[in-house]
Amino acid sequence: MDHNNRYNLIHLVNGVVLGKRKENITEVDQFFQVGKVNNISRREVIEGFIDYVDEFGKDKRLGQQALKNILGLFYNKRGSKLWRQLLTPPWKGNISARDVLEKALYILPEEALNERPI
């Protein structure tokens, strides 16, 4: 399929499954955004995800399930083990997904949080 026809079919796609390699994500950006690549930091992803999990309100189960989608965000980066431990339930007390993400922003290494892919 030629390059122009791929872009004409984008409206048919409901979602994309990504692997763990950073190159996959930039390739998807280039495909769907006609060559434009998102250059956001992990901090910005987490801040955006805080707004997303807020939509679940008090439902801790939905918040925990949502966090599974970003478990690999720090793959092969300093702080990755701590990140996975923070996101993995059970959480003590009345902790929400928002609380977990805010704690992560406070305790994870700044260089990993602020690093941009390109």
C-alpha cells in the first residue's frame, strides 16, 4: 500500500497496540500524524493520566486497571522498578490512582521524568 493510501484509512482505526520499544511509539506518531512526532516527557504523560483517572471517581478498581496501560512507561530507565512497585496494587489505605501518580511525580528521578524521546 502506498504512503498516501495509508493516511486515507486512518479514520477506520479505533486503537493501536504498541510494543515496549520507544521506536514503535515514534513510528506510530509519524504514521497517524503525517510525520509529526510527539515529544512529550514522562512527567507530561503522568500529568495527563492524572486527569484521565480522575474520570473514574471513587472506583479504585477502574483506576488500578487504567494504570496497567502505563506500567512500561519507565522501561529500561532509572526508577523503573520503583514505578512498577508504585503502580502495582494492593495499595495501603484509601489510596486512589491519582494519589499513586502524584506520589510517583514526587519520588521518581527527575532525569527520567523529564527526558524527551527526541
